[in-house]
Amino acid sequence: MKSGSIESLVEEFITDQVLAARNLGPVGIDESLFRAGALDSISVARIVAFCEERFSIMIPDEEIVPEHFETIRAIAQMVERCGRPDD
């Protein structure tokens, strides 16, 4: 799957499920989700569950670090990394 497609799907989920639940407006793909006040441990868990289910991947615990959730683009890049077969 191309990163643009992943970014779009992640952006849609975050806008509809995370930002809306907190009554926050949309954020750009390179805007900080932390500065927007969008993320807490529950929202990160929801994003992980969505990505694992939607993209049929497993996100290892070591990937669940703040810098991988800073922006929508960072989340999409993490999804791409986790979706690659091991070399």
C-alpha cells in the first residue's frame, strides 16, 4: 500500500475517532498531535488497534514510542515499517 493511501486512512480515523471525541478540529499530516492535545494513552492504543486491524500488521511494543505518534505522517511511516517483511 502506498504511503499516501496509508496517510489518508490514518488521517480519516484520527479525525473521525480521536479528534472528534475530544472536540478538536482537524490537523495536518505534519502537525503535532501532541501539541493539538489529541493524544493520551487510550487514543494511542486505539490508533494502534486501528492500524493493526486495517492494515493487517502487528505493531511491536518497541515501535510504540512518542516520536512514532507525533504526526499522522509518522504514524503512516510506522505502519509501512511494520508491514514490511523481515529481511
